[in-house]
Amino acid sequence: MPILVAIVEDDRAVRTSLAGILQRAADCRCVADCGSAEEALRNLPALRPDVILMDINLPDLSGVECVRQLSQGLPATRILMLTVREDPECIFNSLAAGACGYLLKPIRAADLVTAVKDVYGGGSPMTSNIARKVVQSFKKAESSRGETENLSPRERGVLDALAKGYSYKETADLLGISYSTVHTHIERVYQKLHVQ
């Protein structure tokens, strides 16, 4: 059985190119190519693709928010970011939202097919310089671990919920606080941990 792949990309030429690569691959089949997050949220739950290739820079709703919503409705689907954005905030927001891997465009056809197979098989493919940034962030996190002792119990609770993949709204519901209170706690956490 081929791996069913959907594409969420607002650039029509890139979307067409990606779909062509997937159609030529013996083990893959492109089942949808969506030009926006809204189109993806409307169409992909019914198609239940095995893998979704997701851009970050989409009109209106971002790719990160699309990942968050799709991963809740399609828990078995693997979402692979495919973008030009390589700033740490985009990387970590994407992974925290539910993405299983992060690749940079442009990408060679063979590398794309290999990554689709890898993520489908349970892997987490990343472009090498993205993987380096992830490793560096763990080193920084380890060195600042003692700083988390300055967090209040509520701030730790908010941070724990977000680390488990809950959205701000879900975190608010889970902890019985308002959405704006979650934002306030996160701002304080960022200040205490010196996050920019």
C-alpha cells in the first residue's frame, strides 16, 4: 500500500512540484494539495492521510496553528514541516504543536521521498542544521535548568501543560484559569527564564 501524502502549501508552483515528486515515487501517493490552512482543515480529516507536508507561511491561519488543529483530529497522521523558516521559534513552535519533523526548502526529490518514508515509519527527519539548533537548545536548557526553580507552582503547571502539547485555550480549561491568565503566566516564565 502506498503512503498517502497531503500537501499544505500556498505557492501553487511549489505545490505542483511536490505533488509531481510524490506521484513519481513508487511508495507514495498524493491524495490532496491544499493552498491554505483553512482548506486543509476542511478537507484532510476526511481523507486521513498518512503524512502531511506543511508549510509555515500560509495566508490567514499559520502552518503551526494548522498543525496543532490537525494533530488533534488526526493523531495517527505524521506531519512534516517543509518550509524556508529556520528560526528557533518556528522550529520549536512547530514541534510543540505536533510536527514530527522539520525540513527546509528547497529539497531534492530523493530527500523528500526518503523523509516521507522516514516519518511514516516513526522517524523524525530534520535538515542537519535544524537538528543542530535543536541539540544546541537542549544544551542551553540544561545550563539554565536551575532557573526553573524560580517559577511559581502555577507557572510550572502552565509550562508543563504547554510542553505536553496543549494549546493556550486547552491549558486554561485544564487549569481552570482564563486564556489571558495563561498568557500572563507565559510572559512571566519567559522573563524568569530569559527567553526572548
